[in-house]
Amino acid sequence: MSVRAPLVQEPAAQPELTTDAMVVLGVVVVAIVLFVTERLPIDVTAILLIVVLVVLEPWTGIDPTTGISGFANEATITVLAMLILSGGISRTGIVQQLGRRMAAFAGDSIRKQLFATVVATSPVSGFLNNTPVVALLVPVVTDVANRGNTSPSKLLIPLSYASQVGGMLTLIGTSTNILASDISARLGADYPELHRFSMFEFTQLGVLVVITGSLYLIFVGHYLLPERVPPRADYLEEYAVKDYVADVAVVPGSPLIGTTVGDATDRLGSEINVVQVVREGDRSIAPRRNTHLREGDVLVVRTARDAISALEDATGVEPVGRPDSAAALSEDDGEGLVTELVVALDSRLVGERLDPTRFREEFGAAVLGLRRHGTVVGERLVGRRLAVGDTLLVQAPPQTIDRLSHGDDVIVAREPPRPEYRSEKAPIAVAIMLGVVAVAALEIYPILISALAGVVAMVLTGVLEPNELYDAVEWDIIFLLAGVIPLGIALEGTGAAAYLAYLVVSTAGFLPAIVVLWLFYLVTGLITEVISNNASVVLLLPVAAASAAGIGANPFAFVLAVTFAASTAFLGPIGYQTNLFVYGPGGYRFGDYFRIGAPLQLLLSVVTVLGIAFFWGV
């Protein structure tokens, strides 16, 4: 292990805090506030950054060409291509098959279940974007827990964390790694130690992190997680749906006879959500607005308590009690399935107000309940603005669940009953992915070219249909990269990064270099909890490199520390999108992440920093 001594050297001259640097730092503050408060969607914030930087060109130095350069940046296009390749792999069902095989091994042993979860997640996340990996495995892992009589709460946070540490195995494991590689190459003009990362540049350190994190999750972490969701949970009981459901019959002479479900909703009030129509023993699940009503039809409705009482005086309908409706909803048979849907990262539902009637029309599922930040929303659902990670309890026909599992708007928290995957294309998809990795690893062509070639190969071989290319891309990540890249250029060009580095050196320069490296890891981890991991890399990599040079340390070591810390955000559900995906299905509270994540973050900070010192020197 090579650790450079804390050199006693002449302090560097203090960089001047110019007006240009102050303006750029002001833009950084505004960006952080917008990321933290989420007043605007993340992609809109990114576009706003481009506009502000270009408008302030006299101070930021960002002209229109540089402002939009993020869209043509190698990192952005590489991430886009890798997302499409991940989408192709997911269409074959190979990840789910891996998960099911590990589930068969797990049985009812919590440690075997955790081992299966980690082994099925971490290695795959080294080569596929970990966001779709977690989305695909949430229902598989939930099923593992339920079949083993284990609370899903014990396995879902470990699933997310295992995907994060697995993403550090290769260059293509996360979008953050690819972006950090691009920034490192750009900084190489000023720091000879820095360069573009190779495919397996830091794999040895990634293996160390994966092993450490896995051992912690398997042998320690589950003791720190409470059982928020019981095994084989009764969804209707968990969401207290029975308190908000009633049956009302269409009585003889009712003005609703001959009209539609939509007309009934308009007459009875916007709070009324018709989730079933029962006619002579047959049930219509999540009926469309144009479904016609007859005398004697029973409408199963979900609404607020006071609205249920108001139905007693409604014209044309007569309450017939709630026991039958509760039983009908709980019939998990061939007609209707009750499951949870998690609002995905790039879902069109994000920011929209919940309208159960419109949701039923667009998605074919009836909304029964809503869980947000681990808390069930009991009363009025109508008009609630949806956010990433919100969990909707729905009932829908099996074919609808199958269709939703292939979409990008929601993550289905149970395995589809009749999944349709292109399993016959799995060997081809794997071969294409291996080819992409091999070409990049052997440096025959850059990862950008090999990834784009892989995208073309997946379309030509039928792994992906041409119209599926766009659905596979998480466009908010692409816009985020495009927006923060010119911000990083402005930080470097105006001297703002150099000034921040001077502040670090002047306050911590008396410490050993390895301690300063560790502090950068911790600071990056904390910042990533409140802004995106890609944004934290853009802001901190130039500062880290300049700080390392200021204390006579190895800039590459500092770049690696920031990169690893930005991709391992364990303290809360906000810092990393996969943490949000398991929030609702696990029934977690905010503090659950900190309880299990804080010791892991501290442990990995030490292991990562010592590993960097051993492999590359500080």
C-alpha cells in the first residue's frame, strides 16, 4: 500500500474569487436547491440549467454551442446506448429467470434468501444499468420472501443496496461511472494522472466493495430492518381498503339504467371510483367509462368514508352492504389480481394528480389505495399529486398485469401470472452484451461505438423492436447529464472549482492525504443524498482533483473516491432511484434506510479508501 506522506509544502497562492466564479457558484446553489426541493422535475431543472448558463454567458463562459454540448457528449450517448442494451436484456426475461433459480435455492432461510438476492443482483448490475435490474427483481424477491415466510421488508432494501455496490464492478455498471470517466478524461489536460477509465479499471476495488457489502447485508443488515410488511401480506387489510369500499345496487327505475359507468361517476361525484361492476355473478374488473349499466347491477366503489355515508341518500342506487365487496376484492383468481404498482422514475404519472377514473381508462386497473413514504393514505385519493416511489394498490385482470409489467410507467410488485418474454432471444442478447464488453475491454473501439453497435445488433436480431428503443431509455437521466455537463465545464473554466479546492486544502491540508481522501468520500456521500449522484460527481470531481494536487496527493485516487461514494447512497430513499423503487413494496419508513445504511456507508468508506490506497496509492 502506497500512501503519500502529508507533505509540508509551501501553501499554494489563493485563487482569486472572480465575479465569474461567484456567478457560477450562485448557479450551483440554485441547482442544489431545485434538486433538493424537487419543485421542478429533474429533467426540467436540467434544461433550466442550460438556459441559465447560456443567458449568463458573459460570466459563465458557456455559449449556446457549449450549453447543448451535453446532448452530444460521449458520456450521455454511451449511457443512452447502455440503457437500450439493458432494455433488450430485460425483454428476454433472463434476469427474472436468474432470480427464480436463486429463489428455489433460498427456501425459508433468511440468510439463504439474502445470499440469493445479493448473488442474483450484484454481478448482473456490473454489466446492466442497475435501475432496470432492481425494477425487474422487485417482484421476484418479494415472491422469494413470501414463499419463505419472510417479510419482504427484510430483503428489498438489501436488493437495492446490492445493485448499487454491484454497479461498481465495471465502467458500464452505472451512468455515474461513465460520466466520471468522461470528466476524468477532460481533467487529464491539467492533471497527467487522470484519464478515461477502461472497462475494468477499478474492478478489483469493486470486487472488494461487493464482498464487504454482501457480507454485511447477509450477516448483519437484516437484524437492523424491522418487519414493516408481514409475510404473505393481505394487501386489503394492510391498506385498510375495507373501510373505504361499498356495494351499491342500481335499483328499478334508476336514472342510471342504460347509462354508463362514466355517467354514474359524474352523477355520484368525483370521489366515487367504480372498481367493479357485478352482474348476475360475473365481475367486470376495472370497468371502462363506456361500460353500460343495467337494473340490478352492483357497483363496487372505493371512496372516502363520508362519501360512503352520502351514498345512502344518492338517487338511483341503494347500498347493499360492504361484506360482499370486500370478499370480491380479495378474490385473487383468474378474473382479478390485487397487487402494488410503484411509480417509476420516468413515468408519465410523475407530477400528475391522481384521477382514479382516468387511471382506469389508461392503465386498465382500478385504484384501491395509495402508500407514500411508507405511510398509507387512507382518505381521499383523488387529486393527490404522484411522485417517484409512490405505491398504488390496484386490482386488474391478469392480462393487464402482464402488460403493465412490460411498460415503463410502473413497477409491478408481484410476478405477472403469464409473463411474455422473448426467452428464445436470451442467448443472442447475452452474446451481444458480451461482445460489447469485449470490444471495449480490448480497446478495439471505445465503449461508445461498441455500445451503439450492440444496439443495432439487438434490433437486427429481433431482441428489440425498433419502437422499443425509445421506451428503454430513462430520458430524465439523459436530460440530467446534458444539463449538468456544461455546469461542470463552467465550474472548471471560471476557476470556481479551483477556489473551492483551495478552501479544502487550506482547512484540511494539514491532515494526512488518506484522511482528506476519506473526508471527500464522506462529503460526496452526504451530498448525493440530497442531489442526484450524477450531479454530485460533476460538482465534486474537479474540486477533488484540484485538492489532491494542492496537497501533493494522487488526483486519480480522489477521483475514484468521489466516483464510488456517489454511486453508493445508503442513508435515505432519495439519494438513489433504486432506493425509491423498494420504498412502497417494503412498507419502509425514512429512518429504516439510515438504520441499515449508515453503518454500511461508514464501513464501505473505510474499505474503499484503504483499497484505493493499496491499489493506486494516495
